[in-house]
Amino acid sequence: MATTKVAVVTGSNKGIGLAIVRALCKQYKGDVYITARDVGRGEAAVASLVADGLKPKFHQLDINDPASITTAAAYFKEKYGGVDVLINNAGIAFKAADTTPFAVQAEVTLKTNFFATRDMLTHFLPLVKAGGRVVNVSSFVGSSTLNKCTPALQQRFRSDDITEEELAGLMQQFVQQAQRGEHGKGGWPDTAYGTSKTGLTVLSMIHARRLSKERPNDGILVNACCPGWVRTDMAGDKAPKSPEEGAITPVYLALLPAGATAPHGKFVSDKEVQPW
């Protein structure tokens, strides 16, 4: 088993994920893994960074495939004894002009951005070593969505006693109501992406509280962050930030120095804790 430190970035064969890996390869003292659903695309991404003199590694990982998650988790446990940095970057968004019915968009978006990321955390959080850093790439759209929910939903999403099970139930409720065309009546705004990111940010806060209670001496920091509006295939070419600029806050949180106690359980944008 290697004593080398290791950082794992999901969905990192392009866009913000690849920019995060590039920055970590330059700044992180340890192995850095590109992960991707498609082996060919992942290996091509590795080759592109190797051509720049960097040394990323690759492991196949499809967060929507539970078997892929367990295989990857077993690999990192056996080779490294766990992980030191986990950045959950993989996510999807339908374009504004997409004509896919909202019911389908809700199910597909929540499946990846919330439920699959939750599966990742279920398997990988126990592997995070003392002093580890967990960064969930969320979005400012999640906070604006929160503010458009009913006061009752806002109260639950902001409460310190919401459980992971309750949160998952609320996310499932949104999907079911969207499929019936009743999400508006249920108190939800018209955004599947925003709702998924509200859920991811709250999940980050739940996990941070749990780790503080269950592993109080391990110094693990868990945060959600917004990279900003970044020029990627997903966000389009009108966005003001480059992928490298989008990577700044996730990398900052991943590299919080040893012994740091904050931020933890926060939503961070432009390296600053944001109100929730």
C-alpha cells in the first residue's frame, strides 16, 4: 500500500474538472487522478496534461453506476489506504433551450447531481483519511433556488437537524411532483438543476456535521462551492470565467492547510464563505 497522498476528481476529463486536475498536478504533493465514465476520453485527458509536463493518473469512474463506484473505492482503499482529497465535480445540466420535458429533466438531473453524488459520498467518505478534504462542486443557482422555495422548505434546508434521509426524501418528492406537473404546488421553483444543487449543498453541510461528531479528531473539512459561471460544454461560451478561473475555489478548498478548522460545512464562492 502506498504512503503517497492521493486526490480524486470526478468527471474530470474536460471543463472545470480537468482544470482542477491541472492545478492540483502543479500544487498538490501527491498523486492526482482524472476519473471519467469513458476510458478513452479519460486517457486522452491524461495524455493532454502529460504533454504539458504534468503527471496525472487515471481511473474509470461513472458515478451513475454503483458497481463503478464500489470498484473505484476498493482500488483507492487497496492502493492508498483511502483518499486524502475528494472533489465531486461530475454533474449535468440541460441547456435552457432544451425541449426535453421538465419531468424527464428533473429525474435525470437529480439522479446525477444529487443521488449519484450521494452514492459517491456513501462509499468514499469512510475512506477519507484524517486531515482529508472533501469538496462538492455546487452552484450559486442552488442558493437562488433555495430562496424561491416556500418558507417551509427553506426552513428545512437551512436547519441544523435535517438528516440525510429527510433530504433525500425531499429531493425524491421534487422529482415525483415534477413528474406529475405539481412541483409548483409543492413549493418548488422551475429548476431541476438549481434544486439538485440546493440538495448537494445541504448534503455537504449534513456530512460536515456528522464528521465533526463521529470523527472529531480527524480534522476532515467538507465544503460545497460554486466555481462561478464558467465557459464549458455545459454552461456555454458566453460565460465570463475560464475553466482555470472556475477551478480556483475548488482547488483552494482542496488545499486548505493541515490544521485548518474552517471553512467546514459551508458554501464557498470566490474563496469566501457565502450566506445560506
